[in-house]
Amino acid sequence: MHIGVIGAGIVGLASAYQLLRAGHEVTVIDAARDGGLGTSFANGGQLSYGYVSPLAAPGVLSQLPSLLFSSTGPLRIKPSLDPDFWRWSLAFVKHCNTQANASSTLRLLSLGLHSREVMLEFLAQEAGTFDYRLSGKLVVYRDASKLAAAERSLEMANGLGYTQRRVDAATCVTLEPALSKVAGELVGGIHTPGEGTGDCQMLCKELMRLIGTHERGTLLFEREVTGFDVRGNTVRAIRTRAGDLPVDACVVANGLAAVPLLRAVGEPVSMYPLKGYSLTYLGAPADARPQVSVTDADNKVVYASLGEHLRVAGIADLVGYDYRIAKHRIDALRTLSTGLFPSLHGTPAPLEWTGMRPSTPHGRPVLGRADKVGNLWLNVGHGALGFTLSMGAARAIADAIDGKRPAVDLAGFARLAA
């Protein structure tokens, strides 16, 4: 089949790669001048397969007053008149309970562990590099109650055969000596040895190379998709400002830009931007490049060494489609990073970035066939886990298109799944 993939971020490119490996002809279409320039560009760099608990959790609602009125917390909400904001928010509140959180976490763990398998397969088959390293991941906590809550997810991961362990503060410092500066503040952490780090945009470039040099692969950039030619509940062509592209099937994988496209064909998906920020310290000093991927759970900030660089990322702002870099948010990341790694003082100014994570209310991506249009497939809404889940989601979609049973149950990732 000739399959059109809309979106050249990590999710769309991974989808195209898996479809090419399955023997299809694939055309990737994106409005940007190149691939990996959106949310994939400078994300946290962590491949967190076993640490996927969604933002919708029981404790979030009790924090609502501070989230609404504080401008400095790691999570901030700015109410909007946008009806999509209220629809998303009401659905989010519905999922802020123990049962829904546990259900979503279990489904995401299943997809995450499948994604790890597919990523390791990719690394074994392809010769390219994206600064991948099997670093292990250490999530550190200052709050004992938050650590106890995280331990429940740990039990789920261990139940699926994926090793995670709770460690005390002293072991945190042994695993990552750079944490000695904050050792007195820590109550412990969760260590996951099977996690990795890598440069998501570098992987996008590698996937573009593989797709572009494949005899059945095509990359079309600066092609804004305006809709679909749908006849008889079937997509006949993808419509762009440069003309129509006839296809036998279509995978929608362009994040937030999918919302109006899917709504126009009666397949609405609830997604809203969860804005994040990052700093990249180029050529960071050796003692400012942690050997273990570190997540500061209390401040919701991650630290990942990418080759000779340090990536610091975090913060979650629910502020609508505001693509501006907020100085006070960047300053907060800089203060946290230099506090942990004093040798960053005096180094060249880091690269600043902000991106919009396409987030669903329940934290799970939407995967599978559309309800009304038979040859339209959805691979959207990965939130902050796009890099982590991309390979597994792409393989699952490719298998489903070929009539195979995916390794993960896509019923838990349907557009209207509870």
C-alpha cells in the first residue's frame, strides 16, 4: 500500500520507518522546512520506559489553588476562554483518581516496555547514532509521601518484569555522585537500570536519512495539510496547499495540528498543549554531565547527558498556544541546574527552548484506526512521552494496518477509551 504519514516529528518518522520495514510505500508530509523541529527538537532526552505515570493523579486537585495563582511552581495553569481548554480540563479532573491513574499507568507501562524492545531492535539493526546511552534512570525525592506514591508504580513495573527499586538517599549519591550537594535534602529515589538517554532530534535526522534513501520512502516538507478527500468513508487523498496526494491509507501523527484535521472528518480528539522548557549546555564540564539520567521529582526537572552536552528540561505550563519563551521559567531552570552543578557558572549561555507537548486528559496517546474513516489511523497525543513511546507506538500501528495483532492492546488507547 501507499501510506501517507502526516507529521515529521519523532512519532511520525518512527511510524514511517516501521511502515517501510513492513514493505509499504510511504510518503511523509510536514508543514515545516525539516523534520524534528517541533516538540522533538530539544526535549528532555530521556527514554523513560518504566516511569510513565500520567499527570492526572489523585493529589493534583488538592494543589489546584497554587497551580492557578502561582507563577513559579513546576506546574502552572492559566484558565482560558477556549472551549477546548474547558473540555480538556473537565476530562482531566475526571481522571484525577487512584483507579484511573493506575489503569493509565499500567497501559502506558505495557506500551513503554514494548517501545524499549523495538528501540533496542532498531539500535541493533541500524548503524546511525543519536548519542544513545544505556544510562539508567534515577528519580530523586525530597517528599516521603511522593516517594511512597511512586513506589506503587514501581510495583506495577516489577510485575511486568521490568526492574525498578527504591533506594535510600545514600544510594542515590552512590549512583550519581553529583547529587552529593543535595544529599541532605533527599529522602530516597527510584532507580531503573534499563532506561536510556539520547538526542531526539538527532534520531529524527537519522530516521529521515533512512526514509529518504529508501526506494519506497519520500519526504515532503513545507507542505501544509489542509484536509482529506474522503469518499465512502475512505481517505482517497491527503489535501495540501500544493495539491492532493493520493493514498491507500493515512497515519495522522502531527501532534496538536491533528486536532482541527480530525475534527473536520468527525473524529475529534481531546488534546491540549502542555508547554515545557529546556536548556542545552553545549560542551558542559565533565562534572556537570551526570552518568545516570536524573529526574528531580519535586521540581519536575530532568537532567540528561547527551554526548558532551547537558540537557536540562522540565516545567509544565497549561497556558494555551503561547509559543513564547517565558524568561522567569528559563531562569528557574538555570537556577536549578547551576545549583546542582556549580561548574556551569561561567560556561557559555545555554541554548533556550520551549515546546508544546500534545497531551490528552488521561495521559495516554490515541492509537489505532479512526472510528468512521476506515483507512485513517491515529498516532497522536503522547504528551511528554513522545520520544519514549515512539518506536512502540509506531510498531503497533504498522502491525494493526497489516492485520496483525499488536504486542499491546490498542483498545486501551482508543480515541474514546475510559
